[in-house]
Amino acid sequence: MSQINIVQVESLGKQVISPEGTLTILSDINLSIKAGESLAVIGVSGSGKSTLLGLLAGLDSPTQGQVILDGSNLSQLDEDGRAKIRAQSVGFVFQSFHLLPGLTALENTSLPLELAEIENAEKKAQEKLEEVGLSERLHHYPNQLSGGEQQRVAIARAFSANPKVLFADEPTGNLDQKTAKRIIDLLFKMNKENGTTLVMVTHDNDIANNCDRQVTIAGGKLTEK
């Protein structure tokens, strides 16, 4: 496995203003994630797992500290700059799928490629959908797909641009146990075959135990097993 750090987090903190005053969600987080490894982020509900994921991916800005993603210091970039890094290096899979209801599976998968002006977007999207076992569902809309099929579309979309890092936020939270296992197996398969770094928020210890490393967030602090 490569020893290059694809994500480097230094003294990261996140605070928000609430009616009760300043609320600290994350405090003094330090973390290195190597290229190609899989990392589970675990913790109770409300512990800041999803907040951390958003900061690592440049979807949110920290109050303190910095995140270096694929060699770029996100704190030194404006939103357009962070969006460019995300388009080049990042894929996302969310619990709620985030598919556009008016687009087919193929269109949902090819849209990010088209927006990034990647050549042969539809062909590449079709290849990814076939890779996740949806060759017969290319022209179906989300409401014509099961939850597991929708999540597979989301995974195909996330991997379509060959991201260096895939962030997955409770990717099996809305799925039954059997379907969830298929989705997790697929994520790990694509992690290994593509060399994509996988950073996954999960409350499932079985899933976490299959990752190369585990970190836990509690009280805004991060500890590693």
C-alpha cells in the first residue's frame, strides 16, 4: 500500500453558534489517511461524524485547523476552488442516495462527468453501472428502483470519475441487512480494485472491523483503535 497521505488533518476544530452559546462539535482533530486504505469513522449519533466527513471533503469549512486533500490545503481555497478539488479527486455516497428523480440511472451517473466536461461521459457511466450489476436498469428512474438499486446507482456515480477518495456517510442506513451487505461488499471491492481511498462513517461494528483502520469520535475528540 502506498505510504502517501491523501488526507492530512491538523488541529481541526468546528464550532457553531447556538441559542445557548458557542457549541463545540469537533476539537483538535489530527488525522492522516493513506492513499488506498479504508477508514471507518464510528461514534454515537450526534458525535460529529458527518461533520468531520464534510470538513474532510471540503463541503464545510473548519473554525480552526486545516485539511490537506490530495495536496491542496482546503482552507486556502474559496468555494469554487474546493468544488474543483472535489470534482477532480472526490466521490460521495450518502445514506439517502441523493439521486435526481427526473433522471434515469444512466443520466444520474453521467451528469457529474458531463459537468466536469469528461469525454465519453455516457459510455463511462454505462460501464460503471454494468460494474455494479445494473446493466438492465440503465433507463429506469429512481422511483422504479429498489433502495439497494438506488444505492448502487449512487456508487456507480461516485466511482464514475475514478476519484482518489470516496466518502461514504452511513451508506447502508436505509437498507435491509442482506442488501446492506451487498452494498458494503461492493464498496470494498471497488476500493481494492481501483485503489480508491475509502472513508466511511458507520455505526455498524461489523463494517468498521472490515476497514483497515478505525477511529472513534466522542465528545468532539478523535481516538484511534
